[in-house]
Amino acid sequence: MKNFNVEDIDISDSSHTAKEIASQPRLWMETYKSLLKQKSQIISFLNKILEINNLQIILTGAGTSAFIGEILQKSFADNTGKAVKAIPTTDLVTHPADYFKRSIPTLLISFARSGDSPESLATVELAEQLHDVVYHLIITCNAEGQLTKTATNKRNALIFLLPEEANDQALAMTSSFTSMTLAGLLISDIKNIEEKEESVKKLIAFGKIILNDFAHELREVANMSFKRVVFLGSGVLKGTAKESQLKVIELTDGQIICQHDSFLGFRHGPKAVIDASTLLIYLFSNDPYVHNYEIDLVKSVFQTEEYLYSIGIRQSLSDVESSENLTISLCSEGNELSDDFFAICSIIPAQILGYYKSFVLGLTPDSPSQNGGIHRIVQGVTIYPYQNP
């Protein structure tokens, strides 16, 4: 078996996670088509906002949804020319005055799978409380979520609703993460969305290659006796590395210890985590300048560290390092995507790896938390009234 095919997996309670991982390429095209239909509405909403001279844009969400902002921060800054910050709702709720300044007009872009996270709802309310001028763009997967309902009647808000199937039912966010990231990336340059069609098609092709050609190899890796996984990525791919570590942690109920870093940052102390039980996963940039630093780190680790296994995730096969035990390559040289698109599909190996490792550990991917401490929608968060000092 090579393909990541849910029909080949005879475990009844795995249905949601497997289907949601496998559905991503199809959902990406559905997301693109949905944005095409709403192009005029989105442009009309954003045009008046982006004309504000001192506007700031805050990209926010909780957990996995927060990592979307980290990946998209550069694209929004480049395409809008505005000051852009990626700040988790979990920071905005506890320290609102550090980020919300009454005199600074703000576009708050919220990413949310369910839209029922208490921090997401509180962030919208705090932004309204602490700003004289604030606008909301809600990118969500749930038409019935509280965030959607709250924003529906606001004149200063616009909602982009992902395809219904992107509203993952399993604990771990998979298709919701990649679909919302793609939506945000396309919205950042919505005026030119038609020109992005070829990139979307190539992204879909890359996703299918990972699912069809490398799922078997990743399943074999999942059967190895690693206890630690390190994900390294630079620039926008650092956000994908962060989401990759969370995916494996969630799907293995924390039994596999994971870490993320940039290639250069890893040298400054964190490299000490490597031991004989460590799996190293490299997310390689398509930027030749950045890649120089990445390859230097790979060579250094190969020459000086004892580790169990290494995987390189890259677009083309140019200058592949022989020190990688498994190379996941997606295209021939000259057919690469920009890193912001590659950041979307390069999460899939971690999703597959975490999925299969869950079974190895005797867990069920749809609900891997044995003590019930982790839920699809966070539980037990009390939101307290905020008095601006």
C-alpha cells in the first residue's frame, strides 16, 4: 500500500482524521473557487480599510490557528504595505493593552476552525473595547460558530466561510489548518487571485504526491522507536515547523516529545536535544540564500550528532544531501512554488507521521487524549472582565 487511503485502514475510529488528511488537495481547490465568487465583496470591504494611513493588521487565532498568522505575516505585509503582526488570541486576552492601542486603527483578522474558542470571542470584544477604529475579517470553518454569529450583524466585519468539510471533526486540526492558511494567503492579494490559479493547482499536485507517493515510507518511519522529533524550518516555514510539532504531540498524546526551531536558531543551545532516539525533519526553503544556512546545519548535525533518522522535505531534487535518510521531493528544478505556498503542503508529512504513530502507541487518532485533558474545543477557560488602566 502506497497511497494514504482511508479505505485501506481497517480501524473504525480513525475515520475522521484519515479522511480529513486525505481531503486536503480537493478542499484547496474548493477554497480557491469560493474566494473567486466572493472576490468583489472582499475587495470592497478591504479597500476602504487599507486606505487608512496608520492602519495596523493583527493576525490572530489560538493554537494551530495562531500558527496560520505566523506563516502569513510576511505575505500580508508585502501585499498590503501595512504593519502586520501575528499575535495569538491567548496573548491578546491576557495582555490586551500591550497590543490594542486606542489611537491605532486596526484590522483584526481572526482564524478559527470552530469559532467557539472563548479566547477568540474575547479577543473580538477586547478589540472593540480598546480601539476607536477597528475592523474584523473572520476566516472560519463553522457557519454555526459563536464567532460567526457575533460578527454577522457588525457593519465593521466580514466573514469568509471555508467549505463545510474543512470543519474537521477530529481533535487535531488538519484540513482546517491548510484550507484557512490558503484562504488567508489568497486574501492577502485578493485583487490578483486569478493569477494564483496555477500556484493553487501546483500546490494541489504537491499535496497529492505526498499522500500518494510517501505515505508508505512515513508509515514505516512511524514504526521506528523514536521518542523525540525535531522540526526545523526558516522564514514562513518556521510556522509550519511549529504546527508540525504540535500535530505529532497531539496525535501521540504527548508521548513523543517534539521541538521546533529555525535552522540557525537550533545551533544556539536547542541542538542539545538530539540523541539516539531523535527523528530530525527538515523543511527546506526554496530560497538559495536561505538554503545555504540550512545545508550547513544539516552537514553539521550529520558529522557531529548521533540521531535515529532524518527526513528532508523539499520541492526540487537539486543538491540533495546524502545524509538525509528519506527525501520527500515534489517537483523538478524550475517548477517550485514560493515558500508561502509550500508552507501549506509541507505540513502533510507531520500529519501522516502523527496519525500512524498514534496507532503504534495504542491510541486512536480521532481522540488520542487518554485522560480527556485535550478537547477539540478548549475547555475550562474563564474570561474575566477587563478594565483598561
